[in-house]
Amino acid sequence: MTLRPPRRPPNSQATQQVETPPCILCGKTSLVQVPLAGYQLWQQGAFIQTALPELTAAERELLKTGIHDECFNKITLPED
């Protein structure tokens, strides 16, 4: 038996603004505009990259963890 993620309804154009968790580095939250159908799939257990492929990796990370791309770069990029 192969499990497949739920499929989105065709032509699903509705979006939703979602507040992220607070960033563990700066403490700020963000708002991300996401396709409603994909967000619902993610909330139902689909992998975020499957449910929301139109978001960048940085946007998906922000949505999941609250870590901003700039904050992430501060902890992963070497200082000059």
C-alpha cells in the first residue's frame, strides 16, 4: 500500500495570511501569505515541501520554525 499526500482541489486560488512562531534568535514573528489549500494539506500532515511547493525553502522554514532567513544566515555563515 502506497500512501500519497492529499491532492489540492483544481484552481484553488484562495490564500491565507499565517503568523509564524517567534524566531528563536530575534523573538519576532512574521506574516506569510500562503495558498489556503496547501496550508490545509500541511496542517493535515503532508510534507510542507509537497503541500506548498510554490514557497521558497526560506519561506517554508519561516512558516515551520519562525527563523528568518537573515537570522539563519547569522548562525550558519562564517563572519568575515
